[in-house]
Amino acid sequence: MDASLWPDFKEQVTLLLEEQEYVNTFPVNYVIKMIKGSIKDLSKFQKDDRFPQEDVAKWLKTFDIWLQDIMQQKCGQDVSIVLLLLFTFRNA
């Protein structure tokens, strides 16, 4: 990515991902994959003087927090599915 595109990219990502209702419509596995990819891509900009490092660090931290949140949600969904299956088989 050309460094001159950073402000536009930052603005678009901020607008898109801060729309929680929109993000909540994504399948959990997609969100996990998207956030991991974003972390991987964004970490390439670390230690690159063309990009404001405080912004890069802020987004890496934000993506990490989101990843932890969505992983907890995924674990909760997995547990709910397992409990539902156990309850269903137990009562069958």
C-alpha cells in the first residue's frame, strides 16, 4: 500500500468497523479470519516511517481486543451448541 493512501484507508476502516450492527451480521468464523488477516497485514506497517506508528499501534491493539472478544463469543457459541446437542441426545 502506498503511504499516501493511509489516511483514506484509516477513515474507511474506522467507518466500517465502528458500525457494530453491521459487524454483528458477519458469521463468527469470517470475523475471526478477517481480524487475523488485518492484524497480519497491519503488522507489516510496523517500523515503517511512512506510517504514523501511534495509529498502527492503536489499530493493532484494537484488532487484538476484537479478536479476543470474538474468540470468547465463538467459544460461547461452541459450548452452547455442545450443551444443546447433549440435552437433545439425553432427552431422546
